[in-house]
Amino acid sequence: MVSLMAAKGKEEFYSGGKMNKVRLGKSEIVSVQNAFGALPIQRDDFETAGKILIRAYEGGMSFFDTARAYSNSEEKIGIALSHVRDKIHIATKTGAKTPDEMKEHLETSLKNLKTDYVDIYQFHCANQCYRPGDGTGMYETMEDFKRQGMVRHIGITAHKIGVAEEAVKSGLYETLQFPFSYLSGEREIALVNLCREHDVGFIAMKGLAGGLITNSLAAYTFMTQYDNVLPIWGIQHMSELEEWLSYMEDSPSLTSEIRAFIEEDKKSFGTDFCRGCGYCMPCPQDIMINQCARMSQMIRRSPSNNWLGEFWQNEFQKINKCTGCGACMKKCPYGLNIPTLLKKNYEDYQNILSGKVKV
């Protein structure tokens, strides 16, 4: 991540105030507007993850989001933070498809987290708005968990905005987790406002748009416009954590300079771009869609040599095997024409390799 402050000086961007606090709707959970996304720590060893989690807590973070699907992420949180369980909020998720599977997931999550309750239990990447009486038994099982005290608040995460809107309007969910960043469009902003109207807490995932946003200051200050949005930043390295913690005491404000930067950055993307979520995968032709379909952006936003080696050249050759079957498009939560995006990125990549285009 890079900083606007390096070029212009810290005083132009800082308000000198404490970081905002966010109330997550009817749940009444309150957190500083700076929360920990624990997906990336599954790639750390236990010792490294533990140091990062403890430093996050000591630095002022009190909201930690994980999921049963994040391999050993829950276990790492349990080992590192069980001694301060009463001082933090933990949200986890289940991707279960049946009530019995959901019970197994929750039992495993509680064991891993070394706790007897989770603050928010979320349906993970839900493709529908579960309701009482819909025949699945899923929402009724959530209610049962809540009655037993194992779950304090019921939430839902989604990538399809129609599902998210329905969930908010249903009145059944206390929190919604949805992708939100300064690259989001008007419908996503309307969703944030809808959550405020219905007193549903909004947890913002993918605040860096899957790695496409590389300026943490711009990403963070954009969020401060919305007093009901809690961003969870995916953190793997101590250096990343320290960058987010640096905004705790002397919180930066969204200045005219940062607004101008954001507007220019948004223009460079347009609306038809891959966020790298990976829900289109796996590809029948083994194409790494979630990277290849956005290579034109990634190669210009991070050291290009990382993307020009033999490994990625071989991966790009797989695009030639695309049959246009459309399986990826059916699963894309953003409705993208993925085969077309792959072809565009393939052409750009080949032009960069040949030297026709400089990056």
C-alpha cells in the first residue's frame, strides 16, 4: 500500500481527532471504524498470526471477522485472543447448506475460537435470503442458536446485491456484510443508506477491492463518510496492520485532495472490471480467472515483474483454451462478461510482454 501523505505532508490530511465509532444497527455492537478481517492470517504460521492478532487488539481493534471456510483462521483467533474474549467482538460465518451441517459448523467454530458464543453468526456468501418457513430450516436453526445463547446476533454476507437488498428489507438480519469501497457504484451506496434506514449494521468487506486499491489512506477516509459502515481490512502482515493502526489516534479526514485522487482512480477503472472475488472458479479449462481477468489493473498497480514471469505467462496461455461455456458468468456476482474480459486482458498482457505497451 502507498500513502498520499508521502508526497504532500501529513498536516494536509489529518483532522487531529479520534477515530469514529460505528454502531452496527440493532445488534448495538459498537466498534472503532477499523476492524480486522481474518481471512489472510490463514496463510501465516500460528506464531506470526498470534503476534499480529495481539498487536491488533493492543492497538485498539476490537472487532474480528472470520469464517469456518478460512481453514485455521478461527483457531488462531482462539489461541491468541481467548484471554480477552469479553473485551472483543467476534463474527464468524457458515457456508452450510443444511441445518445439520450448520450445527456442525457452529460446534467447530466455538471449539476453535475457545468460546461458548459468537457475537455475530453470518450466512456466508448467501445466494438467497433465508426466511422462516422457506422450507430450508436454515433461519429457524439460527434462531435456535440464538435462544441457546451460542449466537448473539444473526447476520448475512452476500456478493449479489439483490440478495443483500432483500435481506435488509426483510427485517430478519441485524448485520449485512457486503463488498464496499470507493470503487463501488450508486447502487452499493444506496444499499448502505438502506441499511441505515432499516437499522441494519453494514460490515464492509473488500475495502481495497480485492487488491485493486493500493492507497490505504484513500480507502480509509472514504469509509469515514458513512457513520454506519464498519470496514474489515484483510491483514496478513504486521506492516499492513501497523498502517491501519496509524489511523487510530489521529484520524485522517476526507479532504478535497483525497476526493480528487479517488475520482481520478475511479475513472481509470470504469465499471466493467473484475474484483478478484473468485466465485467464478473453478474453470473447466483451469484458467485462473480471478487473476487473469484483472491483470491489466494489477500489473499497473504493483511491481510488474511479479506478473511477467514464466508462471504467469503459462497461466495466460490457458485463456486460449476458453470455450466460452459461460459457467463463470453464471456464478459471477457482478454480472461480468468474463470470456470477453479474459480476451481483453490476454491481448493487453501479450502487448506488454512484446514491448508494444509500457507499464
